[in-house]
Amino acid sequence: MPSSTPSPRFGARVRAEAAHVARSLATFGPARGRRWPLALQAGLAMAVPIVALAASGHADLALLSATGAFAVIYGGWLRPRERARVAPLLALVLWVCAAGGTLAAQGGVAFVLGGVLVTTIVVSALAGAVSLGPPGPVFFVLVFGLSAQITSLHGGARAVDPAVYLAVVAASGAFACLLVAAPLLLRRYRRERPRPRAELFPLQWSALAQTLTLRAAIVGVAGVAAAVVVDPARSYWIVCAGLAVVGLPVGRRDAATRGVHRTVGTVVGGALYLGLAFVPLPVWALGLLLGVLQFAIEMVVVRHYALALVFITPLVLLLIGAATGTAETLPLALERILDTLVGAAVGTAAALAVRLRAGD
């Protein structure tokens, strides 16, 4: 009769993987060029619109401008002229995702759930087909979900007018594009010859793109199904937690490691959020704080994913709480930690189920 006791070889493998994850949490990865210019642009794109709107007497609209800042964080590996040509397209796609979220919110929970699933699959397929690169499709789904939550009915009333919200997102996206183009004020950058977009982002339905799309579809279906049980309004967070694990071309081992980093970073970030949420900050000061958090995220994300999540979590939770008027800070943090645990587990399972066809 075969023994049910795990083999020594299996136990050694588990211990080795656990040691690998522990080392990854305790060490920083290698530096990949200068990060501070991109981090500074991202921080300014987050802070300046919020501070400007608050200072001009529109504090109620200020925090709505944050989502447009995400256009800055893509294409960090491109030269300035190349980034300036790509940023408007990214800002447009983010705006379309925001518009999709607001439209879905008008239709109710079922439309939001369906929208999260469709957005996850479509943007993941597009990101894979053009080799978009970090941070992958996750922020497009995040913007869809945030937009749906911000513009949906709360207590029978709508806190934010969808048309006003989309106008603010468009304006903040345009400002983000201006920041990306700012280095072109220097002649040495204007002289550079940009590569064609087709060369930078060649459209091809490769085996890698198919793998990423299939993994994303699994995350989308499983994440939405889990949200139906947990809370449909939080579906986008669960799916984003899963996409953060498998939205980039990573093998099974790295995907599992990212899942652990996602969970650890969110737990610590949730604690940081609780500390910040009880500080009575005016909107302009909150904008500065969010800008600092965004700067910190971009400085560390390529070297230590869990540490980046320590800053990402309070940033997004502060946006949600302030934009929707949520005062229950502890339940909000606990909900997002639970959602992350579920999403990270789903993402890891998707990575284990679908082998990276470009080499694992």
C-alpha cells in the first residue's frame, strides 16, 4: 500500500521554495537605471491636480483627478520623445476604462461584475499582444473598478456626477501627458529620433500573449465568482490582486513569490493606511501625501514588490475613502486585505495551471 507521507524530496522542495520567498522579502533586487525622473513625474501627476483643484475652491473634485496620473507610470524604459508619443494613447485607454466603469455603475452590480471580467480579458489581451510591459494591465482594471465604485449609488444617492468625473479624469490625463513631454524642453531630447510605435509595441498574437490572456481570463472568472460570495462591489480589487501576480510574463515560481509579496505588502500597507486615515488632513495636504506615496512606489517597485505594495495600498484606500465618503477605515482595510488574499491565491493558481509558453 502506498504511503501517504510526503516524500523527503517533496519536503526539501517546499523548504527550498519557502527559503527563496523569505530571501526575496528580505532583499532588494538590482537597480534598473535611474528611477527618480519617472517617480518625480508620477508624484507630480498625482499631487498637482489635487492641490490645484483644492486651492481653487474645488476640493470636492480634487481627489477625482488622481486616476489620470496612472498614464505616467507606463513606458519607463522608453526615451523621452517615445514616451511623449505613447502617453496620450495610454491616457485615452485609461479614460475609456473610467468611462466604462461609470457606465457599468449605472446598470447595477451585474453590469459592474460583467464589466470587470470583460475589461480584464480585453486589456490583458491587448497588453500581451503589444508587449506593453510593467505594470501590465492591472491599473486599467483598477481604474474601471474605482470609477464604478466612485460614481455608483451610495445610500440611494450618487456622490459624484459621472460627467463631471470623466471631465476631471480627462483633464488630469492631459496634465500627465504634459509632464511626460516636459523633458522635451531640453534640446538634447528633442534631437533624438524616436523609434516607430510599431517597432516599440509590435502587434503579434504570440504564444506568450495567449498565455497571459488565458491566465487573466482565469483570474477574471474566478475573481468575479469569489466577489459574488464576498462582496460584488469589491470584485475589481480581487481581480487586480490576481492580475498583479500573472499580468506580466513571469514563471510559476516568480508568480507564487509575487503572490506572497502582494499579500505581505497589502497587510503592512493596510496598517499604514489605518495610521494615516485618522490624521485630519485638508484635501491639499492629502494630495501632497498621495504624491509622496506615488513617488515612493515608483522608486521601489522594480526592486521590492512587497515594499511597493506598502505604499500602493494606503494610496488607493485613501482615494476610495475620500472619494466615496467612507469613514469606516478599519473595515475598509480589513476588506481589502481579505480581497488581496483571495486575489493572490487565484493569481497563483492561474500561474500554476497555465505554464508560461515562452519558457518557465
